[in-house]
Amino acid sequence: MPRTAIFPGSFDPMTTGHLALLRRAVPLFDKIIVAVGVNIDKKGYLPLDERIGRIRRAVADMPQVEVDTYDCLTTDFCRRKGAGYILRGVRDSSDFAYEQKIADINRLIAPDIETVILLAEPRYAAISSSMVRELAAFGKDVNEYIV
């Protein structure tokens, strides 16, 4: 059975840290689906179609990576896509604590789906979508941090 992972997030925007983590994960799985979560009640930094387009361009050289959207529980999306893994990245201990809680809940509701956590490379540890949005809100150029 192919090893398929879901890499979920809002990716609003996808950062260079997200992309670096994805590149490191590619050899671990047969297929990775970048799953862009849709929350219609939330106005994003970038429109959904722009996020999807940017991500697709960024992963164009990775044939085993797909980009899709979802608006349900991540574990339900995993089942819909036949994925046995959820891929997550952490930058520091607070990220880890948050991801551990989510992984624990996911394991309770979907014990057949495993969460795989990769640590961020140190040079990307300070980069987050929230940091990018805040810098952009104050007129700073964020192009070096986003894909």
C-alpha cells in the first residue's frame, strides 16, 4: 500500500519553512498531499486561489506532491484520500506541545492514522505565517519568507 501523507495547514501564506520541511519529507512518503484548510468564516491574508497557485508553483518540481483543499476534520480528509499519515512541522517546544495535543486527539478518533513530526531547520525556526502576516501588515517586504 502506498505511504500517503497529508500535510495540512492554512498556508496563509506558505512560508519557506513549510517548503523546506516538505522537501525533507518527500523521500519518506510515496505521495504527499498539501491540504489547504478552508475556513469560510475567516478572511485570509491571501485569497484561497492565490495560495493554491503559489503552492502548486512551489512544488512543481516534486511530482509526488499534490495540492488540495479541505473543510473537514484532517482525519476525515486522510480517510477520503487514503492517507495513513499526517505530516506536521514544529519550530520549538511550544509548537511541539500544541502538535502533541492534536496528535493525541487524532489518535483517539483515528488510531490507524499516524502523525509524523519533523523539526524545523534552525534557519527557518523564526519564520511563521503569523509573523509574515504581521510584518506585511506594517508594510515590510515579506517576499523572502514566502513561496
